[in-house]
Amino acid sequence: MYIPLKLPPGIYRNGTEYQSAGRWFDANLVRWYENTLRPMGGWRKRSSTQVSGMCRGFLNWRDNSATRWTGLGTHSKLYAMSESGTIKEITPTSFTAGIADAIVKTGYGYSDYGKFSYGVARPDLGSITPATTWSMDTWGEYLIACSNADGKLYEWQLGFTTPTLAAVITNAPTSNKAVLVTAERIMFALGAGGNPRKVQWCDQENNTVWTPAADNQAGDYELATPGTLIAGKRVKGINLLFTDVDVHTAQYVGAPFVYGFEKAGSGCGLISAQSVAAIDTAAIWMSKAGFWIYDGYVKPLPSDVSDYVFGNINFNQASKVYAVHNSKYGEIWWYYPSSGSNENDSYVTFNYRENHWNIGSLARTAGTDAGVFTNPMAVSTDGYVYEHEVGFAYDSASVYAESGPVQLGNGDNIMSVRQVVPDEQTLGEAVVSFKTRNYPTGTQSTFGPYTAANPTDVRFAARQVNVKVTGAVLADWRIGVMRLDAIPSGKR
């Protein structure tokens, strides 16, 4: 009898491996798009040189002469990259460098020896100073940038042959956490003046006027929140202001109040300043314990991989989480540090068009959607800018998808598998292997990999089998619905 492996798209990784029966369980550098398993696009270097420091701020834009630019902020420098990939430093003279890694004050030496019982979780008496990130926006054709460690608002007024440096915006507040330019051409300073709840804004069309007066629209407002403002995003018709605890909206109402503020959600604050992505009419983000979406209302976003992700993340370095929108495929990517790493080495994605999730490994500290460029870009941990979704080269990384258990009926019968009938666009571009068990926690045996043929001869018997598809060539392969030729062979 033929068993079709008609598995729904996306990864399911909540709970145990056996709970992912009939689903995909693990993957790397593949995606499901239009109901077909395929490899993700590869990457190639875009920049000719590296940036110094760990990049955690990234923005692409086009100036008034249609020239394309990229802004990059590291913990120690600010850069501009031309559309040819040439990088120039534009660090302001008054800039104070931040830190590449979060400083955790809950480890060895933060309290007296023997104060707490061995094996018992210590109380939350310490704190974490987050890794330095940048928020970036544009003011017309100029770059606006703010480092959460430095706190000043900077403006770069272009110039590349003889690079001009970014400079402090006149009269702007200092000790800020982030910056946002609204659709009304008003600049928001978040956490203004060192007040973690304060939003301060400049006059419309004039970012050097920050003192309110009868003849301007400058102003400020202090949110009713226990949290600290760390990010802002424009969503169609409204501005979202994020703290580490909750989310607020700011809507333009005109004089005399200029903006009206409302709390949109509680207990859903950001896990990091860069963990939110805007997609025109909505925003999607990662919090400390789940995923959330704003589409007019703040709602939890159910995830098929949340148990895996939040069990795998290094929370001490969670301030490095970076969200990137890949609009071509309708995906939100979050790069994050796994539990065994201090730097981003993993990713989780959500396909909001087809409503499924994915996971994998990739070391990227920051990135941005295609936008004015043809393809998305991201920065590696060694400081190079890469163009993504280009070709199918992956620096020798393995490209694969592995299913959860497949079984006959309720799994009480051992199935003897004799052949697999592949379903590939071009036969031989992927290989298949199998992992078998008789019980969910039993000893596992591996068979293969097998090069696909019509059909492919295999020989194994077990109550449950996981199927793994691995790309064999650097090409745009497709996998549809494979079938296993299997017969029942008793209950033991």
C-alpha cells in the first residue's frame, strides 16, 4: 500500500517530537511557498569591506536624486553604504560608543556567597544592560539615527566623495532610547531626556524646534506605563509605541494636542528594541514569552514553534533579537541567539500570507527588506553586508526538512517499507533519508541517504518513521507529495 506524505506546510515543534506526527518537525534554509517545499534563496556579499563592531541598526532609502543608500549602526560606529557596496564611516564626533553584548548582573559575584540555596532559582535582584541597538528613519532624504546607549538624535545630510559626518540635531532632547518619524513629518524622541515614559516631538517639518509654542506643533507626553519606551513603528494611519512591558498608540489629532495617546495592549512588550516588524497595515513582534500582532487591535499570535524557540533562546542576550520583513514571500524573520550562543545564530520565521512557521540556523545581526534594492540584505557577525535571496549558495550549510513521525493507523502495527516514490520537479536534486523508532522515546536507527529514482528501493521496518529531505545540488528544487510503499508486518 502507498502512504502519501501529504504534510501541511511549516514546522510544528511544540511539546514532544511525537506530537508533530504528520507534520514537519525540523528544517534549515528551506521554505514552504504555494504548498511546495523548496530551498530558500542563498546569499552573496554586497559590501566590499566590513563594518567595525556588531551591527544592530539597518536602513535602506533613496535620496531626492534617486540614489540608493544604506545606513548601518554598530555598537561603536555609524556607517553609510553606497549602492555599489562601498562603506564610509559617518560616526558623529560627539558619539559615545555602546556595548556589543548585554551585560548581565545576575551571574557569579552579583551577591554574597551562600546567600541562596543550591539548586533553587535566585530571586530577580539583578539587571541586564542591553546590547547597543540603533533606531533609524529618514527625514526627507536625510538619515536620522539614535543609539540607545548614546541617546542623541543624529542627522546625516548625505555626501560621500568627501563624507560628511552625522551631526546632532539642534535643540533635540538627549538621553533618548529611540527615534520615529511620523507620516505627518514630525519626529518623535522616545524615552526623551532620560525619562523612560516620555514622548517628545518637534514642530511639523522642522526638526530643530522642540519647545512648544502657540505658533508650532512641538510637544510632549508622558505615557502611563510601568515600562521603558524602546521602539516605535509606523502602521497605516497610526504610530505604535513599544515599551518592554506594553504597547501604546499615537494618532495625529491636530492642534492643540497634536497627538492622542492610548494604551493598546498590556503584557506584550518587546523582547528587544528591534524585535518588531511593520507590514503596512499591521505590526508583528516577539515578546519575552510569545508572539503578537497589531492589526487594529493587539492580539497574541499563536505559534507552532514557540515552545522550541523560547526553550532555545539565550534570554541574557535577548536584546540582540532582530526582526526583518521579507515582503516577497510574506515572511517575518527573527534572528536570535540560541541557548548555546551569545550572538545571533538562529532564526524563526512566520509566513503571514499562508499562516505557518519555520526555523533554522543563520548568523545575522541585522537586516532589512528589499525596499529600494532588489533583494533583502543582512549583516553577518563578521561585519559584512550580504544580499539575500540570490542564487543557491549557503556557505556549506545543510539545506533540509525533516518530518515528525509517520505511521500506519494508530501506530500499533510495524510497517515494512520497501520503496519510496519521489515527487520532485527534477529527479535527483534532493536525497531522502529515514529515521525509525518503535516507540516515541525508543532507540532511533537511520537509513540512507538515498538518491531518488522512480521508484527508490529502501528496506526498513518500524512503527514510526521520520522522513528527511536534503538538497543535493545548489538549485531551485521542488518537493511535492512523496509516497512510501509499505505493508503491515505485525504488532511486534
